[in-house]
Amino acid sequence: MSALQVFLDSVNVAADFFTVVMLLDVVALFIMLFMEKYDPRTFLAWLILLIFLPPVGIILYMYMGMAWYKKRHLRPKSITDQEMMDGYRFFKGILDEDERLLGNTESVRMARIMESAGGWGYTNDNDITLYTEGKPMMDDMFDSFRRARKSILIEYYIIRNDRRGNEMMDILTDKVREGVEVRLLTDAFGIGKGPKDGIRRFVQAGGHYATFHSTLTLLFSPKKNNRNHRKIAIIDGGEAYCGGFNVGDEYEGFGPLGHWRDGSVRVRGTGILPLAVRFAVDWQYAKKRDYLRPLEEYIDMDSMGGKGDMRMQIVSGGPDTMPSNPVQMQYLSMIANARTRLYITTPYLVPDDAMMVALQNAARSGVDVRILIPDKPDHLFMYWNNQTFANELMKAGIRVFRYNDGFIHEKVIVMDEECLSVGSANMDNRSLTLNFETNVMVYNRALTEQAADQFLRDLEVSTEYSCAEFDRRTTEMKIRMAISRMFKLLA
């Protein structure tokens, strides 16, 4: 065979390959247009990538774009959520009674708004502790594990394979050997290189373990893009932890980013029940053949209440709740209803159009809007996106600060005098459309003031950003921001 013939055959093979890739492009575009119902700008970003870089575009779309399965695969989970919520209708009566006793206060008004937006489980008899540092939070949670006598239910995104992560697995394994029922649910993506030996010993001792999505799902399914980002732990049905902290040395400040700031709460009171329902629904979805017993066997319904006078509500969201994600509705409602102040701490400031307009309108109406973001990157695209969106917000009079004392990973919003949100949801597209998230809405003046005071202390070790600083960007910074913004649209 001549060299010319070999060359022509190679050209034909390349042409056939290109044809196949273009056909896949057409199929992908059809799915996006008619099944995904993408935002037009997101669709345009994918269109450009798929046309001009077909092989790369197809791989990226399969990995981080495709989500047409949602309606069929997540509908059973959504129905189960609603069925379990309907089983505890007495929660609605608590809010009605508070409205009769207190009138249309800020807390009652916001709780009613959140109820209509998808928040649920309003309770008024809780004792709630706010944590803003990793060590005291993990110390208290681990002590709660050690005191457990009946059950420990845990749902966490990340557990590191380090001193703290293995300490937790050792405690849980010991509790299993003592006869305590322990169920551990992690996210297959988030657990990554977690404490595999510790998990293996835990399972061998009789512990129940599940990942929200399997390893095969991560490899072959678009569900890889829908991660269980929740952090919940319930001990003996008597206390619960929920918030933004993961488990590991890094979250005590012993990682590459240095001092780590985050936020979580400990709940004692009737507010534990909706968190337990949240865990039960997620466990059932992940571990279909290992059902929990009825929640009444994990929680003493007669004695769980009366621990305090703090009011709270649970707000959970995920792809199973789209297109009206309660977490997105929560953030929009807090922004739109703020009257005096709005202190927002988020590691990822990438709001959608509705949230951008709401924030700008709040500032223009006279609300003191201040936002705190990191000054260090843990996610390169998000770091540059933070600065891009901060510039747009600053034009409307919003003050943006960059945290200099390590890394701030906290997802906390302080609204006016007595409304506080603490949880796992960032202010970005992933948290508001793709991930499974849970926040706790707290209606209490003292705890809201505590969070506000912490925010103001954080500003003392932060630098205020400015439009003038943004305008002094180098060419390299402009290119990075442009690329980062494109990937924001693709996520």
C-alpha cells in the first residue's frame, strides 16, 4: 500500500470520526433545547463550546451538563419527601398559634413566607447553639456521639482521611460495638479519598453505611453533578447538628488555607424532628434495601420538646425540588424582605439574575447590605467569579469585603433583628440548582445578634473591595475572569 493510500485512509477515518462527533453534538443540542430547558445564556455557552470544540464539548457536557434524567429518576424521591412531610402536620399548627400570640412580627411574617416557599417544620421550643469555629463544633459533636445510647444518624458531604476524620470513625465504630445503631450517609464525590479503612472497620463492626450516589454513577451518570452537600447529625433523637462544617483537620485550621471560618448550629428541641425526616428521606433514596425503622423509634416524641424558646424552620432544596428550589426562594425572600440590614457571608458569590436584582434593589432602598467573601481561592473559577459579581453589586452601593484571616467557608445570612440563616447552601448555581442542600432558619434576636457581631468582627480582619480596584485588573486577570464566567454558565 502506497504512502498516499495510507494518508487517504487516515483522512477518511478522521472524517468518519468527525462526523460521529458532530452527530453527537446534534443529539446533545437537541437534548439541551427540548429536554433540559436551559437558561438561554447557558444554552448559548454550551452551543459555542460544542460547535467549536466538539470532542471537548461532548466530554464536558456528559460530565457536567447533562441532567435530562431528573424528572424520571428524582420524582419518586420528591413524592417521598412530600408524603413524609404530610405525616407531621402538627408543625403548621405551631406557626398558627404563634401568629395568634405574637401578631405579624418579623419572625412570624418570614416564617409564613418560608412556609409558602417550601420551608417546613416550624417549631418554637428549641435551644440552639451557633458555632463559628471548627474545633468547638467538632469537640461537642464528637462528645455527643460518645454519649449516644440508642442511635446516631449522620449525613455528611466530606469526611477527611486525617486525624479528625479517623477519630470520628473510631468513635462511631466503638458505638456500634456497644450496640448503638449508627447510620452514616456520605456523598460519593465528596467522600473522595476519605477514611476508607475507618469506614471498612465501621461496616465490619455492624455499622450501616451508604453513599448518596454510587461510584458507577459518578463514572457514567449525569447524577455526578448532583451532590449531597448536606451536613446533618442526629444523636439519640435528642440533639442534632446542621450547617456548613465538614469533618477533618482542615476545618480546624490545619490545612493549606490556614484558619478556617464556617458556621453550624446544634439543635435541642422539636426542631430535631424535621432534620430526622430529612435524613430518613435521603437514606431511603440512597439505601433502598436497608430501611430505617419508624422515626418514632429514634425520637421520643413526648420528651423532645420544651428545651428552649427559640424558633426555627428547615429549608431543603435540590434538583428534586426544581424549578422552585426552596433554598433559592429562601435567599430571595430574605433579601427582598430586609428592612434595615443584610449581612451575607458566602465563599461563592455567583448569584443568578433574580438574586442580583434583589440585592441591588435592597441596597438602593436603604438596606445596609454587606457581603463577606474569601480572599483565598479554594476553587479557582469561583475565586475570579466572586470578584466579577462583587463589582456589579458594588455599583449599586453594596459593600463587599474580602476575608484576610485564613479562609471563610461560612454560609450565613443575617437579616434585620431576628432572622438568621445557617446551612450548607452557597450563593451560586451549584447550590441553588444542582446540589442537595439544607439550611436552618432561626428566628431569635439573641442568636441573630451573635451572628451579626461575629460578622462585624470578621470585617475587622478583612479588606473592603472597590470598583476602582476592580478597574485596575491586569490583562491576565481579565482573561481569568472571562473564562471563569463562562464556566459559571456551563455548571
